[in-house]
Amino acid sequence: MSYLEYNVKYVPSGARKLLYLNWPLVVLLITVAGIGFLMLYSVAGGSLTPWAEPQMKRFVLGMVVMFAVALVPIWFWRNVAGLAYGVSILLLLFVEFFGATGMGAQRWIDLGFMRLQPSELTKITMVMMLAAYYDWLDIKKVSRPIWVLIPILLILLPTFLVLKQPDLGTAILLITGGGILMFLAGVSWWYFAAVFAGIGGLVTAVFQSRGTDWQLLKDYQFRRIDTFLDPASDPLGAGYHITQSKIALGSGGWGGRGFMQGTQSRLNFLPEKHTDFIFTTLAEEFGFMGAFSLLVLYALIIVFCIVSALSNKDRFGALLTLGIAATFFLFFAVNMSMVMGLAPVVGVPLPLVSYGGSAMLVLMLAFGLAQSAHVHRPRQRG
């Protein structure tokens, strides 16, 4: 019996697919989202509006999307990976010319009932495309230069378009997430050594370009770097966000001030308290134990994704699941590092907790793909 015949014969069908869902992962996602609802209720002063109620509706819609995507055979998602990637590139091009502008950046498409941020979708479609590429490519060719160049171009194209918006945070996530998937696919570590050396040169060039005609970053992005290196240099200006964030983190102590008792968020000292800096509100109200508990939940989501991928004999499904897990990890790792002053402020939301429509729906779509890979993986008849 060929592998294809085995794969087709032993995948579940119909209602049985629901039994094969990764239910612990579903429970974890609901739990984390529930924490997000509580924090959005808190930062609104004990009100479901304007943030908690819309977030709940989006999560319910996201759950419907996740289950719908999960029930579609994984081979379908493999076949449409190139189309999905191409559509996301076209949407990024549309944003470049016709996108809605907010907070000094042109990142959104205004659909009337919501604002779609194509760069969020690109994080997932790029993973799909890379997973499909390495599923198609002979494993013996993975580290040959010509076959390494193709995925690099697939990563750099959306990264360039996102940088033009400008959105440095998403650009970093695209490059890092794509690089992680290339490594997991088996690309030689020598390429990554060369990349790290190139990064060192690029960082040097970035700092050398400041104030010149060929400046590589925007002025506000340089101010973010300055703030990261020395927040106290401008505590009421560029360093205000991170200074207030550290105050909130420190004031929470071991057990926190209590639900809805955080002074930094309730008194509006903390900017972007419902989006990028919502983790500091959680840490202030529930302390180290609350923040650590959320980190444990995030870690468990990663673990269940990795276990699912390792048990999957389908290369596309395994790489797709690992790529989604890596992207999810980068989301919360960058956000937490950012609000704790361990990384520059780059505007990355806390997954399933920060307020936001595009990020929530795209993330649930991503976990739907991981569920599809889990449900339709080859298994013995039971």
C-alpha cells in the first residue's frame, strides 16, 4: 500500500473529525482568550464596552473559523498555499496605494465594519507557502544554494512591503518566523551563521545611516531604539511608554494589586493599555503569579502544537504546525520582551489578549490550519 493510499484510507471522515480535534489546545485557547476579556473589561473601568464585548464577538467568530478550517482536509490547504500567499501579497500592494492610515502608518484596508490588516494574514500565508514548498522539494536539495534562494525571496518580498507601511515589528516577525521554518525544514546551519554575520553588518549600517541621506529607518524608529537603550533619557517623551510600563510591572509585586485595582491603567498613565501594553495591566493587577500563569498557558499551547507536529507523518502538516507554533511564540515573546524593556517597542500585540480584530481572526485561522493537520494526519484504523 502506498503512503498516499494509507493517508486517504485512514483519515477520519464526517462527524468523527470532531473527535480527532486537538481538544486540549481548544481549551487552552479559550482560557487565554477569557483572560483577555477580563483584562479588557478591567482597563475599560468595569465595562464590556468599548473593548471586551467586540473582542468576545470576534473570538466567537474566530472559533467558528477555526472549526471550519479544521474540518477541511489538509491536502486542500497544501494545494491553495500558493494562492493564499499571492492574495496576501496583492493585499499588501493594495495597502501601499489605497490603504487607510492611522497613527502615522498605512497598514489597513477599511472594510466598513472592520479594518483588515493584511500584514497579519501574511504571517500565516507565508508559513503555508514555505511549508508547501519544502513538502514539494526533495529533502536532498534543501540546502543547495538555488533552492535556498527561493524561500529567501518568498520571505523578503512581503517583508519589504510591510517595511514600507512602515511596520518594523511585523517585518521582524516575518523574517524570524520564515527563518525558523527554513531551519526546521533542514536548511544547513551554515546559512544561518552567514545571516547572523550579515545582521551584525546591517545593525552597524543602520546606526551609521542615521542623519544621512540614505537613512535606513524612520526617525521615530530610531527614537524607539534610543528609548530601549536609555528610557530615562526622555521619560516624558519617547521613553514614556516603557517607563510607565516598568512602573506598572514593578507595582504588581508577587500577588498583584487586585482585579481592577491597577493604578497605572485605571488612571490612564499607561498608553495603549488595551493593545500592546495590556500585559503590564495583567502584571499590575495579578502580579508575578498572574503574569507567570499566562506564560505557562502560552507555553502549553506551544507544547501541544509541537507534540502534534512530531506525531504527524505528513511533512506539510508537520512543518505548517511547527511554523504556526513558532509564529505564535514570536508574538508573545516579542510583546513581553517589549513591555519589560528587553526589546525596543515595535508594536506587536499580545496574542488572544490584546484588543484587535485582524490579529484575533488570523490567529484563530492559523490554529484552524494546525487543527486540520492534526485531524487529517495519517493514523492506524481504530
